[in-house]
Amino acid sequence: MIPVRAPKVITRHRDGWIYAYVMDSGALGALEPVAVFRPRPGDEVLESAVWPDLERVAYTTLNGVVCLTRAGDVLWASDFEPYSDQLYGHRPGCALSLDGRSVWVYRPDAMAGRGGADQWVVHDADSGTVLARRELETAGHGAFHYVHPMDGSIYLDIGEGQDGSVIFRAAAGAKGEPTFATYPWSDRCMIDLAPDGQQFMTVDHGQADVAFQRHPSGEVLFTLPVEAFGHDPEEAFVEWSGGYLTPDLAIVTLGGQDQDEEEWFRYHLVDVRRGTISGEITVEVTNPYELTPLGDGSWLTGGPDGHPVRRARSLLPSPPPHPEG
């Protein structure tokens, strides 16, 4: 059975509010929020996740996770104890499970000075009850969650600064409790998960190459070094940005400096089925991390009023049929 996908909801934080936008149509241009949430007084929101029905939001602060309604009623909250007096260097994050039944929270406790290693905690979405807790042998500054669109497993990429990046994966176990796995490398940063869930994209922590790897094994399907894009590896590098434009096309960002020491970056298209480069794409952004590919042929950039702008190319190159169909 093909799962019914809920509308994709993305959030932005501005002026003390959480704005939710729904990606459920082909509408392009500046987006208008479909729901707005007011955090608790004094809460500085770091990351947030809104339910597909737009009635609830979960968000993290430096010292906790909160779930509240559009009306502003707190459904549950969980403090990270002990309270951290470290204002910088640690950024807790959260994600909503595919079925909307649980909230996954990354706690960078080591950098927060809580006297222990990091934690990955699973909360019941309705009550906030802790369903599972995983102590991680990491000392991360922050992390990114990637929810698999088909099987509901969740990837967590923890950034440890100069020490690299560690990628974990959690999946439903036989008894309903999640099972956790750690990938055997610390030198790759996860950039995106393919919209069809068949693979994921990583960039070397030293920014020398980009790789496309099979889900869930992590098997490397192919790797493209800087020179494959026509750039000198001594003068250019792969940015930790980009992602899947469609299931067949990924955007890989290359950056560097020109002779006048002006920074530049370019967006290259990669046919992920064949492992070949398919030209470049022009994106109007001010920095390489402003681009957010949506996996459906469109992408988001920032707008002058703070709301995201959705764009698409009218004629994307169509990769030739794959030999396997």
C-alpha cells in the first residue's frame, strides 16, 4: 500500500512568533503563513515542528521542549535539567514523527554543561511522556533530523565542530520501541534525504566531495569530488548545502573565492540515477544556505519581508531513462 502523504509543513521564526507554511500545491512566489503560533513569554525558539492539521506546534529552547496549541495553550513541556547557563555552542532540535504520534528531541547536553553526553529523547506527542531515551557518545553543538517519507525512520546528523559529524538512524522495533544504529563514519555531513526515500546525500566534512548513499545501509552509490565539477580542489570546495530537487536530480553547491577574494558559489545539478552532472541552475540568494530544495522540482529562498519565496524552473532537464527502468 502506498502511504498517504500529509502536506509538507515548514516553519520560520520571526519577531517572537512561529509561522507555518504548507507546501500542498504548485503555487509559486512569496508564501503566506497558514498558521501562526505564539510561544510562551520569554521563550526563544530554536527549532519547531508543526502538525499537518496545523493545530499544534512543538519547539525547543536552550533548556526545554514545549508543545502548545494555536490558541497558545501549553499541552506539555519538558525541561532539560539541570538548567544550562551556557548561552552559545549548543542548539537543541526537534522533529515530528511521520505518523505524528511522537516528538523527537536532540539534547546537546555535553556542550550545555550538564555533566553528561548528548541525548536523543522520544516524547509522546499527546502527553509529553518519554517513550524512549538514547544516550549518545557525542558532544555536539547541534543536529538535523530527517524523517523518512515512507518507512518513518529518522536520521539524526550531529555536528561536533572540528571533530566531524556523526549520523544515527532510529527505526521502529519489533515490540514498538525504536532501535538505534550508528553509521561507521565521522567525516560525512548529511545534507538531505531523497523524496522517494531510496537514498541520502552527504558531504565530506573537509568539503572535498559529495556522496550519494543507499537507504538504509549507507552503501555509497557514487561520489563526486570537487574536480568533477570543473573546479580546482585547491581553490573550491563543496558547501554543506543543497539537496534533492526531485527524486532524480540533486543540487550540489560549490564555493570558493575569486582573485579579488570575493566569495562565490554555484549550484550544480546531479542526475542521481546515473551519477552524472547535468549542468547548473541559477538561484537568486545571498548565501549558499538560503536555498531549501523541496524535492518536487521547487525550492525556497528568503523574501524581503521575512516570508519564504517558492521558486521553480519551468524546464528542468529530464534525465534519460535509467537502464533498470
